[in-house]
Amino acid sequence: MATRSWAIDPTHSEVHFKIKHLMITNVTGSFNIFQASVTTEDEDFSTAKISFTADTNSVDTGNEQRDGHLKSADFFDAEKYPQIKFTATKSEPVDNDGSYDMYGDLTIKDVTKNIKLSVEFGGVVQDAYGNTKAGFTINGKINRKDFGLTWSAVTEAGGVVVSDEVRIISEIQLIEQA
């Protein structure tokens, strides 16, 4: 078996999150700067060594004021903690199509917790330029308060402004490194 190295193709990848606002709609955000180092044996991603980072200063919800609040000490404290980090620790197959549950250590601010992500393997192909690429859809849920993101507010009517649950939704395309 041959060891292969992969990196994220940023022009064909997205890292999003969704969180309930006022408990009636979802706000979608993304990280615009992220990278990963992935090492596999041949094309077996179920046993891959994966290290991922996202730049907290690149958070983008489409609202400059909200983005500034997310970068503040109330949430990511981007100046003090410039990266969110994930390191895969194990995976378990879900079915016979290459999908699996991936477990790993997620660090936000100075808190590290083991989380589970659902990974749908899209396959490996060669693009028009001869590059080998692999595709994945990754979903998961975390409780933001588990990671020290405890800011909270209540409306005058007693409603919650921001939910604790955060959904992670990512489309990742890797490109094999020569």
C-alpha cells in the first residue's frame, strides 16, 4: 500500500454552520479560510489521518455587525484564539457505500471535546487537468456552550435569541498532493 497525502481544494469546498435565531429560523455562517492535512493508505479514507483548521477571523454570516460579535470574546475571541482545530481519532463504517461516522477532537477557544461527524464519501476521480480528487459531505452537531461559547440573551418576551445547538455542514473536495 502507498501512503498518499491530500489537501483541501478551497475553490471546491465549503465549511458552513447553522444556528437557530429566536428559535424560529436558522442563520447560516461559514468560515472562508480553512485547510486540512490528510494522509491515507491508497484511497482508504476510513483510516485517514486528518488534521483540519479554520481561521476564526474568517467567519462570515453576511452581516458585518454579527460577524464582529462572533469574533469578539463573547464567542470565538478570534484575537486570542485564531483557529478552530479538528483532529480525527477514529472512524466506523455506516454502510457499504463508503459512508462512515468520524470521531475526533474539536478545539474551539481553549476547550477540546470529542465529537462525531457523519461522512458521506462521494468517490475519487481525476479532473480534466489530471489531478486526483476525492469528495465528501460532512455533517454534525455540537453544543456551543460545551466549547465556552456561552453568550446568551433573552428577548423582552422571554424568548431565546441564539440556540445552543450548532449544525455543521461541509462539502469538502480533497486534491492529492504530488
